[in-house]
Amino acid sequence: MPAPAAEREIAFSLMTSMADSDTRDGVRRLLLDLSNAADDGKISWAQVQIKVVVASDVADELGADIRAAGTAPSSRDV
């Protein structure tokens, strides 16, 4: 019997309105679980693409966070 794999790749695409509180909570839990896995050293590699429409008053702070993560955001007014 083969030994279980040490790692597993998980791939998904999520495109959803955030108007519903249950959806917001589910997305928040997903992002928190990913964050916790990263903090615990349980993620060895990541490829992340995120596109969100945010309130203008948080865009600059999120842009700074994105740059701190090592990449350059693109943004436009909608």
C-alpha cells in the first residue's frame, strides 16, 4: 500500500457577490483558514490571483498590503 502523499494541491475559482452575509462569512472563513495554514507553515507554494471591487477608502491600504506581499497591484475606479 503506497504511503499517503505529503502534500496536496488545491485549486479553485471563486466568483461571487458579497452582498449575502452567509457568503461573506464563508469567504472570510476560507481566507482565515488559508492565513492560518500559511502561519503554521502548512503551505509550501502559492499562486494567487484576486480581483475585488472595494470601497475607495480602503483601496490604498489594501494596495500597500499587496506591495508588502511582494507584488504590484493594478487598480482602477469603477
